[in-house]
Amino acid sequence: MKAEEAVNLYGMDIISSSGMDIEKECMQHGRTSVFVHSFNVACLCFSIAEKLNLKVDKKSLIRGALLHDYFLYDWHVNDKSHKWHGFTHPKTALINATKDFELNSIEKDMILKHMFPLNLSVPRYKESVVLCISDKILAICETLGIKRFRYDLKR
Ligand SMILES: [Fe+2]
Ligand SMILES: [Fe+2]
């Protein structure tokens, strides 16, 4: 199965949620919205797991990745509430995601620990480690405008 198909299969309720409409309006890195970033990260997580033949819970891997930056504000806008965005946004994302979706312990760990090692809480599951790596690869590519790991978002 292609990564995009898997992400759409397991994450359609998330992708079509009103929270994701907010993510579409908020920029993440460079010209990439938080929504597109999250979709790409979920696809890359799935691809890495497939390539390395990792025994992971693929549905949780995709859902945790889609929601990892579910903080729902534009961090480029100057505002006291997100002054420490780099450190605080995983917790904000987890609180928002818990309100809107039913999350299991893998998905919660993925969201909360995805900024490791900037945040010192150590990932507990393989899925969280895959997310940490994928998120950093995409952050670099998006910031530098490198057109690799861009997946086909048919929406
Ligand atoms: Fe993040
Ligand atoms: Fe991210």
C-alpha cells in the first residue's frame, strides 16, 4: 500500500476534521502549512516503517503523526500564550487532540514526546521514535525548500 493510501485509510476522520481546517490556515515551516507538514510526516513515518520492516502499530503511527502538531494556532504570530512554542506545543497538541479524538497510549506518547531531544521526555514506543525522526527530516526539508518527501495530497 502506498503511504498516501494508508494515511487516508487510517486518518480520514482526522484529515477531514475542523481542527485540520485550522491547521491549513497556519504555516509551519517555510511555505508549508501545519496540515501539509502533518500529512507528509504521517506518510514518511509509514514509509520508514515499511522500508525497515518495523513491527509497529501502523494505524496508531499514522494517527499520532497526523496529530503531533495539533496545537491550533499560528506560532509566527507574536502572542504571550505561545512564547515558548518549541517547548510547550506538544502538550497543547495533546490536550487539543484528546478533546477532539479518542487516543490510545501510543498516540499520546507520540504527540507528547515528538520534540525529543529538545524536550527531555524520552519516547516510550517505536512509533514515537519513528515520528521524532520523520518530523526532523521534514522540518529541515520544508525550511530549506527541499522538494523531497512531498506526498500526494489528493484533497
Ligand atoms: Fe512539533
Ligand atoms: Fe512537526
